[in-house]
Amino acid sequence: MKGLQLQWPGRRGPADYSQVRACFHPLADGPEEVGIPLPRSSNLLVYGDNLLTMAALLEAYRGEIDLIYIDPPFATGKDFDAYDDPWRWDRRPGRYLQMLYDRLALMRDLLAESGSLYLHLDWRMGHYVKVVLDEIFGADNFQNCISWRREVSRGMKAHARFLGNNTDCILLYTKEAARAKWNIPRGRREVTRQEAEREYHRDELGYFTTSHRGTYSDDRIMELADQRRIYVTRGGRLIRDEAGVRASKGTIRVKYYLAQEGKKLYKSYTIDNLWDDIAGIAMRSGERVGYPTQKPIDLLKRIISISTDEGDLVADFFCGSGTTLAAGEELGRKWIGVDNSPEAVDICRQRLAELDATNCISLRCSARD
């Protein structure tokens, strides 16, 4: 980004990885080496440093990945059972930012022109990392900051000074905004019969609410009227004459019906950047796989569904417990996962085996002498 950069002690530009020398071996013990470029027909789970791995993947995957989601360490300074977070946001932020800067530059090269990056952080470093992303991807390619409500205040957090921290931020960038894939996300929630009777209108087609006509043209209003989706307030009626479409009295409003499946009623809505309808993993005991920073699979399914189509390639270079890979597998996407924690990779392999993910190669990446 011209004219604006975030500076930190020891900052340097991303290195040239065009001549990187790396080798891949099957994760199970074996002397044979897997040739580079890696087979494009298989999903990949790689144990190793993600910087080295991404550099090695450039030959085969430059400009080919449709979606990258990463959930890097949050710079908490905590030691977890499965991995250590060696950075602290208040002590060594420069080292943390350089670590991400090097990797984000490679991710941009790996992304397709129609691709998107979702970077998941919390309150500690999110605002700094956004400036770094603006530099690498361009500020015009910043699309949104999604606020995900991962939990509600309980215990002492309910009494936190200056408010409890219950949300994470997910920064959304595109490689090229005009070409980015985008499937409009829709959500729905169940509405009780009592709520419907109390808060909605009702006609022979069901329960409905209304909204102002907004920017709908006169022709579109008449089409909606033919579908019996126009409601005129104060008992008025719809009139069309040489002056256009108008109401005899009252105002023209558009009906939006609740969906009905059996005896259940549902309200659909367009999802915005506040995601408070996906519970965190703490509320999903049946989903836990024993990884401390695991994210719920519904969160990744939403992200993948929004920015990719079936058969597209998704990648997670801090894949942890493998939620991105599992979501991609269930949604019919191809995937690449990388992590440098042997415990995390073991959890990934077990999780993928339970999904019968047979089209998968597990590899170990290391530097070649």
C-alpha cells in the first residue's frame, strides 16, 4: 500500500523463496522421497514448517488456491498441550508480525485471482495485522472484519472491568476484489408459533412481516403483486395508472413470509459481519477432538460456502485440529493442510479417517541440504 506501512524493530521485506530447497517424505516412516511438484489430484496433509512448505508448494500451486483460512497463534504467550504460542502481544509484537508478514506474502502468491483470505485473530494483534494485510493485499482488497461471538460472559468474566472479551475478528481480504467468488450467505432461525402469532401478520399463505418497497421499480412491484407479496397499509389498495404505481391510501410494503417445514416455522435472513449464531467449541462437547484452540466446524463451513464452489481448493497453513480440512471434505472441496505440531497432525489424521477421507496424502516437509 503506497504511503503507509507498519514498522517494527527488525522489520525486513519478505525473502525470495524462488530457489527454496525442500523435500517431502511420507509421514509414515519410509525412505522414499515424494517428488516435487506434488500430485495435484490428492488432498495434502503436511507436517512441517509452513513457511518452507508454502515456498515448496509455489511451483505447483501458485495462483491456484481458491480460499485460504488461517487461525495462527494469537500471541497469548500461553503453552498448550498440543502446541506452544511463543509470542506475546505486549512483549515481542515485532517477531510475531514478521512471522505473519513472511507467510502472508507467500499466501498471496498461492491465492487464485478470484481467491479470498480469511485471517482469524482476537483483540491482541488484529488491528496491527490489518495494516500488514493492507500493505500485502492492498487496502482496496480489504472487504470486512467479521466479528464472531465465540462465547457469552460467564463466571468472573461477567464482572470484567472494561467489558469481557467474547468475540474474535476474522479479517476478509480478496486477491482481486472484482473477480472474487462470492455466494451470498443466508441464515435462518426457528420461530415459535407463539412468537409468530404475536409478532407477524398472517394471511392464507402463512405468517409474514413487511418492509418498505425500497428501490423496487414499479414493474417489480407489479410482479410481486401477482405473487400476492404486496401489502398496502391502512386498508388501501394498489393502483397503477399513467402516473405509475401508488397506493389508494397508506403505503406500499413488501411481504416476507416465514418458511414452514412440517409444523416448524423459520425466518431466513442475510448474514452480515456479526456472527453470533454459531456457538463456540466450549458449547459443543460432542464435537471436541482434544485440541485447545479448536474452532467449530459450522464456522468453517460458512466461510468455505461463502467464498468457494464445490471442487475448489481450500488451504489452512496453521491447520491445528483440522477443522478446515474436515469442513472442506464434507463440502466436496479439495484441501491442503499444514501444521508443525505432531500432536495436531495426529488429530487431523484421526479426524479425517473418521470421515473416510481416502484421497489424502500425509507428508513430512523438511529442508534439503
